[in-house]
Amino acid sequence: MKMLSVPLSTLKLGEKSNVVHLNVIGLLRRRILDLGIVPGTVLTCIGKAPAGDPIAYLVRGAVIALRSEDASLIVVEQV
């Protein structure tokens, strides 16, 4: 069964996903890669600000916060 690829920003609290592709360029791409977000990485949505931005994710044992705008550039498949 083929998994549906969606932007990371669409995950709901508690949902896990696998990174498929990064639609990011420049300095932001370098920052995302430095955080360990590469294809195959498992991410879990663990919190959202009251206004919905930023969103907290669990990545390789660390909690990181990304703006919704940036998270929408990361393509994932739900686990």
C-alpha cells in the first residue's frame, strides 16, 4: 500500500511521520539538515502554540520548534 505524502505542518498532535523529501533551499536547508532532519528521519508532532505557530517536533530524541511556513516545506509520510 502506497503511503500518502503530506507537508510536515499538517501532522496532528501525537502523529509520527517519516521524512521523504525536503523542498528547502539555501540557509534554511542547511539549518534543517543540521537539526538531523534528513530523508528517513522519524518525526513526532508533540505540541503546537495556541495560535498554531510554531510547532514542536521530537527529532532523534531532541525537541525542536519550526514555524508552520518552514514545516510545510518538509514532505513526510505518516508512520
